[in-house]
Amino acid sequence: MLYVALAALITGPLLAGGNRERDAEPTEPDTAAATEVVPEEELVARVNGHGITRTEFDVLVQSNVEQYERQSNQPFPEEQRMPLQQQVLEGLITRTVLEMEIESLGLSVSQERYERTMAEFKSQFPDENAYRQALAQQGFTEERFENELRRQLSIENLITTQALEGLSLEEAELREFYQDNPEYFQRPEQITARHIILTTQNAEDEAERNVIRARIDDIRERIQAGEDFAEMAREYSEDGSASQGGRLGTFGRGQMVPEFEEVAFSLEVGELSTVVETRFGYHLVQVTEKTPEQTVPFEDARDNIEEFLLEDTRNQVAQEYVMDLRESAQVERLITLE
């Protein structure tokens, strides 16, 4: 879909969509002498001879007001109405400029692309009813949302084909970013560990806790005597890691409860901990691997750097392309916002 910065530039708050009424199509898109079918007093702006109607403007303003009130559960601030109107008007002008460029170039989005994108969006919801409810909460009818999706895909296609194709970065730019931002490439100390837990959350009194503690002490003695930690975890541990031999995977500091973390990071590889008590119960911990803090090599970080910088460059180039189209368009604002 559209890059976030570009979408904000084009539409501002125009999440509610709408069908643009406009003058009869001229022979050439940049011809201002279009035959008007809407009286000028019913227009809010004209872009290269194409009118933007007061009706659409008012509907979009009201849609955004209603969306704000649904989400905030409070009245729309009256002092924000003029800034909202300004955003709506400028968004409609920009959108009109882009739609005219799409028409001028004869670009289109395939039905297959539209259906694939729609399917991806709907996959976020458990069923059609949930999908419709989500649209309604945002002030969309299904038809309006489908129209808006087609519009956004068309604009994305325009930006991609006319401004972004072939965009690339020099290797020196990637290395410069790596050298100038060392803090991004520090990998903190991590350990890989496994544990056995006997839970105490259902223990009703200290006597029951003492019985559980005696059991974990016995398990620890058996491991010290040579029994396999993983097998003991499968047999006795009382959480989801039991079937995996107690494996907790790899983690850094701040991901486990403090009592557990303090002991785990103090262990040597293969060392068996003393009994660790947390709010969850009694644990035995064994570290199987330790990775010290290190700097990620450039070669390992290169692809992520490139994608990060390319995304930023794409947004910048896209915004410049859109603004160039706007500056070259003949725009008449026909209302005064107060």
C-alpha cells in the first residue's frame, strides 16, 4: 500500500473516501476550458478545469468529524474545524491532481491486484461480519471502502511507475549510515536457557509450599547425581516448556522476572542453578549457551540498512513527485475558510 508519509501528504485525514463529482472530461486533462455541469457556486475548487464539489467537501469534513467523535467519545473541538476543512480541501486538490495524472498516462490497476489486496485486508478479520463491523466503526460502507482501495492502489501504481522504479542506493551510503549510527548495531548479551518449574500459585498455605520446595530440591539432587536435565523437565516441569525439555529459547536482559534473570545471567554454560523462587513458583535453571554483547558486522546489517534507507528515500522522492505535480497544476480555490 501507499507509504505512510505519502498517504498523509495526499489525503490528510480523508479516511472516509467519497466519489468525486467533476466537470465533463476535456479532450486533454490539462485543458481548463471544461464544459461545466455543476454551477461554480457549488464548487470549492477547480484543478485544471476539473471541479471539486461543495457536496463532497462537506461530506468528507463531516465524516472526519464523526470519526473523531466515535473514537474520542467527545464532541469535535470547534476551534479545529477550520484546520480540518483546510486539510480536507488540500487533500482533495492533491488527490484530484494525481487522478488526472493517472488518467493522462492511461494507468490502471489489475483486478487481480485489487482482489489480492482486498483478500489480504480481509484476512485480518475472523469473518465477513467482523470485516463489515470494522468498516462501519471507521465510517465506511463496503462500497465506499472498495472505491477508496481502488483509488489508493491507482495512486500507489502511479508513484511507483513514475517516480520510484530503479531507485537504488550507493554502497557508500549504506556504510556511512552504519558508521554514523553505531548504537543501532549493538547486540546485547544474550543467553539460551532451560528450566524446570514447580508452580506454587495454587498452594493454599506455607505447608503446601514447603512440600513443593522439597520436591524441587529432590529434583535438583537427582540432576546433580547425573540424571538428564531435559528428561527431568519433561517429567516434572509444570509449564508449556516441559514438552521441549524445559527450553526457554534465547533471551536478553529485561525479558524475564528479575529474580529469574539475576540467577540465569550469573550462571556459566552447563551450570545448574540453586532453587530460584519467583511469583510463579520454584525454578531450576541451566544455561546452554551465552552470547556476549557485540557489534553486528556491517555485512550482517547491510540488507536491513538498505531497506531502512530505501524506505526513507522512497517517501522523500514520492513526496517531491507529488508536490511537483501540484505545483504544475492550475488550482483555483473557490471558497474562503473562516
